[in-house]
Amino acid sequence: MVAVEDGRIVLTPASVIPDDQAWFWSPGRQEKETEVDRAIAEGERGEVFQDGEDFLQSLADEAGLDLGEIKHRADV
């Protein structure tokens, strides 16, 4: 940003990356992006689910949670 204050030109540096997107450029996230790019290049597809219910059940199983209880508490 450029401004004129008291007859002086004041330059304020701007972030090249918007603050709300900085998380994506963190070293940890970039490492994961590289891992995914490598897996895709090697033809890995990951697990494919038939429907949303199967997907949610997989997440619950991975977390060691009971999907029925989660739905009951969420009143879904």
C-alpha cells in the first residue's frame, strides 16, 4: 500500500499470500500436498465409497467412534 502522510510517501508491505490462505503454504501442509501429488502420479486412487453413509462410517471407524451415537447426538 502507498500513502502520503505529512508530505511523505509511506510504503506498507503487503503479504503476497492472503492471510486466510496462509495455512495452505505452511511447511506441513506443503509436505502433505507433495505426498498426494506423488500418490496420484503413481496411480493411487484411495478408497472409493458407494455413498455418503459408507464414507461417514469409515470416518467414524477410523476415529473409534460409533456413527449411530454421533447421529443420535446430532439429531440427524
